[in-house]
Amino acid sequence: MTSDFSVADFQREADMAWIFERCRRIAVVGLSSKPDRASYGVSRFMLEWGYDIVPVNPMETEVFGRTSHPDLASVPGEIDLVNVFRRSEDAPPIVEAAIAKGAKALWLQLGVVHPSIQRARDAGLRVIADRCLMIERQRLA
């Protein structure tokens, strides 16, 4: 962890635009089947925009009629974007799993920030933190 860590470095417009253009398959870590949860609403919105949503939550069996996987490693095939609906302190192992899975990008939802995301950027992933995927998709549409 560096003392010059800045969340603003992980909110670049160019990275958001790149993600929306090139990342079609989104693994959602912490996706809930409960309609009142932010993860559900954001993911439903992204489905409606034509993105492929892959639920990742060991407490769910399926969401939106799609099989839920216990972790990123058990998701079959490639993942373009890992969208994180977990607490900030849960980020480090998710960062490592996203790198290991070969994801192109990592997105931490509003309020989720952790210095470990620098490791994802150093590994070549586009990284956004403390922003809502749905809000930014609507804004940049």
C-alpha cells in the first residue's frame, strides 16, 4: 500500500468508456436474488442493456435464471468484467481471483475502495472504484 493512493486515479472516464465498449460478460460478486438489493437492480439493468450477467455468490443457487457460482474460479469460460458488491475489506482476495481468472477489468461499486486495486491495475486490468456501474452506464450512454 502506498501513501499516495487516490481513489480519483480509479475513476477515469476513459477506463469506464473502454469497459462499457469491450466488456460484455460481467461476473457479479455478491449478486443477490433479493430484488431490493443494489446488486440485483444494477445487474437487472445491465441485462436489459444486453450484457451477459454471471452471478457469483456461494449463498445463491441461481439469479435471473442463471446458475450462481461460489467464486470466480468456478465460473466457466472467460470473464470480461468483475463487478464487486462486497465490503471494501473483502476486496483483496477478489482482486487476486480476478487476476487469476484473466478478467479484463474490475469494478468496485459505490463505497467500495481498497488499495489492493492497484495490484489489479499493475496486472493489466482496467479498474474503477467507488462508482455505480448502472449510473455510469446511463451517464455515458
